[in-house]
Amino acid sequence: MAARHRTRRATGAALSLALAAVLTGCGGDNPADTAREAESAVGSIASQASEAVESATAEAGRRLDAIRGGIDVKGDVKVGRPTVGADGRARAEVTVDNTDDSARSFAVQVDFKDAEGRLTDTVIVTVEHVQAGDSATATARSTHDLSGEVRAEVARAVRY
């Protein structure tokens, strides 16, 4: 049986959150809420300044670690070649394959790097309710303007 494919749009930025609010942490036991909060937190931290990228990367790791029942599935996720839009933001299509036998959601950390391989931004993209055997796509969007050659890679992926 061929896997069905569906497209979803998601971004890794939630610029309206204040840094102080981000650092208060995630509440609740719902993995989907935790993943959405991680997406917002990482977007907010990374947008503060380029030196905050390292901090955002550490925060992304903490947030992904906080997803209850999460399974590392980096091998089930691919990221396409990024493009930079007229707004200066890089975008890359993220494809997740649900190899589990029931519907699952994904939280994916995408790192944007420059031509020399230096980390310039990191975002978390969530893809929810992917049926067993299906794949779905989302769009990772940088939290600030990136120029020159931009590369994207999957740093981590968690299925829950």
C-alpha cells in the first residue's frame, strides 16, 4: 500500500512572545502542547539576536526532551533545500514519514547554516496527526533574515 502524502504549513517563529515569557517553561502534560510551546519558545529566543542562536539551540533540545513519550525519529524526516523569500526569511520543506502503526505527531528541529556550516538560526516545526504509513510536510521558516547561501538540516526529530 502506497503511503498517502499531505501537505501542512507550519513555521518555527512566534515573534510576539517576550523572552521572559519563554523562559518560564512549559506547563501541562500534553505532548502536543509541549511541542507547540517549544516551537514558539525557540522562535522567540532565536529572533532576539544572532548570538542568541546558541541559546535557542540549547532551549530547543530541552523542549524536545520534555515531550513525554517522544521517540527519536531523525531518520524518518527529511528537509529540502531552503529558499530565501523577498522578506529575507529562509524556508525549507520538512517531510515526515510516520512508520508507526498508529497516528502520530512530530516535532522537528531544523538548523539553518551558512555556506561555511556555521549555525545561523534554529527552529522547531510541528506536524500533527500524521496517519500510520502516511507522510506529511511542513515549512520551516527562519526567525530572522538570512542572506547568502543558506543550508538546512534536521538536527533532531521526535515522534509522539
